[in-house]
Amino acid sequence: MIRVVIVEDEEPILNLMKVLIGRNSDYTISGAFSNPLEALECMPELLPDVVFIDVEMPRMNGIELASRIQKLMHQPEIVFTTAYKNYALEAFEVSALDYILKPITPEAINRVTERLVKRMRPAMILEPKKTDPMIRCFGGFEVCDKEGKPIHFRTRRAEELFAYFLCNAGRYISKWKIIDLLWPDMQDERGASNLYNTIYLLKKMLKEKGFGMEIRKMNDGYMLETGNESYDALDYQRSHLEMAEGKQNAAQMERLCFLYQGPLLDGKPYLWKISLEEAYCKHFTTWTRLLVDSDCASQDWHKAEQRLEKFLSLYPLHEEMNQQMIDIYAKLGNKEKIARLYEKFEGAYRTELGLVPSAEFKERVAAYLV
């Protein structure tokens, strides 16, 4: 088992990393710190095998922290997390194993894990670790068991029905509505039979794979009870209700924006998801805009740039967000980035949509490049 310490000054990112790393069966998290000085003090006691360190931190930046950790008798591997590619050279100057660009993804954690395992074997024997099953609905659809292995559904309809339940957790759903969605040409006993068989497969899967969920029969329909399980789309459902009640706060918006890794059930041809997908995208856009406005108000241009980079990696043709990114590049005095981003946007806009950017946008860019 690989012992891990995480050092990240932003609480939402720290919590996200604890989730992503904790889901990997090769790791056990020995400590998680938002204060680099506290982390340094605890290193001799925790004896981690690897430390994930944010580069941009107050009090002591990640490069300095890593350098001081490597002067200790016990020298763990170092993995930097950063929003800026230009830190890569500095990272390797302090003998870092790797660096991860934000936003942190499961794929990046897996890549680092492979390098760690190769470097540490045969010095250690990795023991299998039981974790919680994992569900991801944003940026695709992924369901994994306790060992982190992807679950393959017996039928396409079983996969789609499970996705539908996940997007409507805690709601009563009439069996006739489900039949109409999944077997529209079988509004008779054949449709009901297909539904019962599919429900049976899902219940069997949930039980065998250790999910703390239950599909409960209710009158003439069903309801998915999630118990203590959590996943990205469910967090969005719950948080949207809280925010509608006026409980919106920056920390919660930060967490939800980090959870959002792309359109709902991206790549799945489910017609019923379209309205939900648009709603979640709208929430993500609104929260990103509010957070960027807050960053700009405090003149934290680099943080605003980081947020917009993630947004534009998912929605590169969003004109308003491209304009805002160019405004930030102007604040940073980076004309090269302004020209490069506008050229990329204009080319994609013509190719993908057959349109040209607005005259106002073009004039704004020209004014910045004078």
C-alpha cells in the first residue's frame, strides 16, 4: 500500500483530491493539509511514500516545501499539482516524480500511480484495498466496483435504465414512463417483461458489487434510494436545491465546478438526458462566471485564467467566455496569448459553426493588439 500525504491550500481542491486518490486501491491517505508548514512538521511522523504538493501556496510555495522535505532523512516521492505548465522545469529540478496539471482527473492520478508502482516495486508489495464503488456521470458514464474495475452491463437497456435512475435519484418513476422511454414500441406485456428483467439485472448488480443503493418497488413504479452513496450528478441535484433556497456560497460553487468534467453522460445517445444536460451546463457556466467575476474583483487574474481554461477546454466555442479570457490576458499584458486564442477561436467558429465572431469581439481584440 502506498502511503500518501496531500498538501493543497484550497479546501475544495483538497477535498476533490482526497476523493480521487482515495478511490484508487493502491493508496492509503496518511494525511491531508491546507497549511504547508503543518505538513512539513508532520512528515517525520507520517512517513509518506509520496506527497502530492500544490505549487502555488501562501506561506511557503510547493517548490520550497518539496526542497525542504527532500532534506529530511525520510525522502518520499514528490508529485506537484499546478495550473501552469511553466512550473514543469522547476518541478524536475527538485527531483519530482511527476507533475499534474489542474483540474485533477482520475486519469492523471492513474498515470502517476503506474510510475510509482514501477519505481517502488520490488521494494514493496501492494496489497489489494477495498474502496467504495465509483460512479461518474459528467464527461461520460463510468461505473466501477470496489476494486476500481469498470462494470459492464449485461444489456444496453440496463445501462441506460441505471443512468436514468441515477439522474432521477429519490424520485418516483412510473413503470409506464420507463417503458415508454426504453421500449416505446412495446406498450404491452412485452415491455413490462423487459422492464422486470432489466430491474432484476440492476438489483443483482448493485448487491453483488457492494453498492449501498436500492431500487425500491413503489406502487406502479420504482425509486432509486442512494443511501450513503454519492456521485457527481447527485451532488449537483442536491446542491441545486440548496442554492435555490439561497444557500449559495463560493466554496460550494468551487467544489461543483471541479466535479464537472464535461456534459452529462457525454457520448451516450439518450434523448431523455438533453434537458438535464443543458441545465447542468447552464449551472456550470453560471458558477464559473460568478467565480471568475470574484477573482477579477480581487485582481487574482491567474486564478480567473485557470477557471476559464477549464471551461474553454470543455466548451471552446463559447464566445462570451473567450472574450473574458482575452480581457484577462490583456490585464496580464500578454498580447501573444490574445492573438493565439482569438486565432484558434475564429478558426474553430468558422469550421464548426460556419460563423464568424461578432464585430464587437473582433474590434476588442484589435484594440488590445495595437
